[in-house]
Amino acid sequence: MRTLLTTAATAAFCTAIVGMVAPAAAVDFPCRNIKVIAQANAGGSTDLGARMTSEMANKLGAKPKLQVVNMGAQGGAEAMAYLQDSKPDGCTLMYGHWNPTLLYITGRSKIHPAKDFEPVALISTSPRAIGAAKEVPYNNIAEMIDYVKANGSDSVVAGATLGATSHFEILLVAKAGGVKIKTVSYNHSRERLTALLANNIQLGDMGALAAGGYIKKGQLKALGVLAAKRSPALPDVPTAKEVGYDVQFALDHGFYAPKGTPKAVIDYYVDLFGKVTKDAGFIKKNQVKDVHMRFMPSGEYKAFLMKNFEELKAIAIDIGIYEGK
């Protein structure tokens, strides 16, 4: 019996080890390390997500190991150009959210992420919320839209980085409500937050978790969460859909590879990142930051990118900022 148990334990251990390193054995990479380009400067959600995901992939047996490099210049266009010029051998990946799509839509990059790259896998989603200055007379998205209808498009001023995710969130809400909302450009989220706190602007996008502290202190209002269900970080704040406007927008982070990367390489990463998103510790660590797993393999991810591209393109055309082909 002891021999059988020992043999069984040894076999189980070997199986576990083989399962852990199986992705690394599937492809022979011509490089010592995989370069993961975070399409952002250090410190933001994209940088953090790239590092957390790469670290977990390495723990699960990725070989070669993944190493993160930040490329946030030109709003992330530098990272896209770098990936396009990289060899399609699996040694270079890019990690980003909707920024690649919006860079193409606004003409700041001629590279279409779903057509000119190989979408590898969607990893996670982090829902966004619409915040407001504490002085405003409305308390949710529906009331805000009614206020604009009654008082005119200049009655509410939103802060956003023009052409970026923060801008398109406001545009999506405005389109759903059938109104126009005046928007003032800010380069950074910190500038928008400062303006909101000072009531220099009335609206601005925010992460639900980041907004929580200001909401609890009564320094800001949260008008609504742009997600299918309420955020655990803001449990008392309704979704836009709950008040009559089915608007959803999140920072959906995923990986891209150069066009022409072999299917075997893509499959390797799909398998690897699929295991990352199933790791209980990784899931918990992300949930604390209001980031939730939303894994999609390559083909599904590409279709998801194209569907959302068409919606965002229509909005850009409507307001005259579409510069894509």
C-alpha cells in the first residue's frame, strides 16, 4: 500500500509539473526573453496589468520569461509602431486596452489593432464610472441627461482627454441620451480629478475603486457605473442601464502580437494566459483593484475588437473626429 501511494504521489507530482510547464514546451522561441510592451508609462493600470499578468505567467512556467517594457510616448502610438516592426516570432507582445483602437480612429496611428496585429487574448476588464462635482443638482445619469435637455449643452461641462477612453465614455453616454455635452480637454486623469473637485468641470470618467474614497467623503458624486452590474467598489451606485441607458464601457486589457505570428505561437499564449486568468490568487489580487477576469482567446478577442471598433467609429464620425481609413 505504501509503495502504491508513493508511486501515485510521484505520478501526480510529475503530472502537475508537466501541466505547469506544458505551454513552454509547445514552441521553440528564438529569444532568451519575451518582450511585453506596456502601451503606457510606468504606474498606470496598463503598466500594472502587464506586470501582474507577466509575473503570473512566469510563475506558471512560461519559458522564455516575460519581461515588461514601457512605451507610452505619443499616447501609445510608439508602442504600436514598435510591435508592427517586430518579427512575428512570438518574442514581442503588446499589452493595452482600447487605446490602440482609439489611436487608429483619431488618426494618431495608421495601424488597425484588429487587422494589422494578431489579437492574442483578452485578459481582464475594469468598469468605468461617470463622476460629477458634488455641487451638481443631479444624482444619476438619467437626471444628468434630463438636466442637459432642459438647460442646454453648455449647462454641463465634462473633462476628458480628447480622443482617448475618457472622451469616448462621455460621448457614449451623450449619444445614448440624445444630447450633446461640452467637453474640455485635460492631458491627465489627475488634472481632471482636480478640476472636478474644484467644480471647474461637472463630469469626468473615473475608475470605480479610485472614486470610492472621494464618494464616501462627499467630495464627489458617482452618477453611474458603465457596466452590466454594479461595482463592488460602489455598491450603492446604479448602473447606467438601471436608470434607462444601456451604456457599457470598461478598460478591457489584452495582448497583441505582430501580424503573421504563427498559429502555434498564438495557441501557446492562449493556453498560457488562459491558465493565468484561472489562477485563484491572481483573480483575488485583481479583484481588490476592481479588475475582473474576462478571458477571450484569439479569434473571439478579434471579433470583440471589431464589434467595438464599429461602434466607436460611428461615434467618431458623428462628431467629426474619425481619421481612420
